[in-house]
Amino acid sequence: MSLHQAAQLPAAFRRIRLELAREPGHPDGEPDIGYTVLAPLTPDGHLDLDLARRFQDQCKVVRFHAGQDSEVGYLRRRPGGSWAFHYSLEDREDDDPGFRLGEHRFAAGEYITIMEDEGAHTYRVVTVREL
């Protein structure tokens, strides 16, 4: 997203960096595996549902993993109220659902669990920055 496009978004939009937290095989976590999320947050750091609905095409996610191409997708609210990272608009199977993302606070040091194809992984919120 260009600087001009970012300037057109509401001030509540943030760039959030999630990095793989410590887990088997990654005892120190892994800064080269994670997500960058562009989403609106409330003043207390929760996802802003109203703004996310109004600006759904601007709620983006980039999944990154060292040695692999990054994958660009969207943050989407799913039926029943859960949230997921969605990569293919034609394929519901290409979602990475977040565990209770609507209840989590996005602030540095917090943890988020994402259900990926190979199972659940926990990510640490590293940064939350204004655009």
C-alpha cells in the first residue's frame, strides 16, 4: 500500500507485526516467520468491527516465511463472528482462522493463536504502528 493510499484510511488503522513465538523446533521463536496485518483498532487495541466492515478491502495481511514467497490476503470476519486471514476469495479452505481474534488486544508483547494448515501456532505481537 502506498503512502497516499495509507493517508486515505481512518487514523485507527495500524500496521501490526506478528512473529512466531517460542514453540517446539523454534525454542527462541522465529522473527522470519509471521504476519504483517493492516487493520483498524479501537483505542484499547481491539479490532474495530465497524471500520473493518467499511474498509474491508484495505484490511490486509501478508504471511511471511524465510525462504518462501510472501502471501498477501485479507483480514475477514467469518460467519459466527470469528476472524481469519483469507488468501483466496474463491476458496474458503484457504483461511487461517485466528483463535478469538475479536477478543484479543493487539499490543506489543501480547500473543495471538492462528490455526494454519499444519495446526495451531502462537505469534507474539511485536509492533503496532500508526500508518
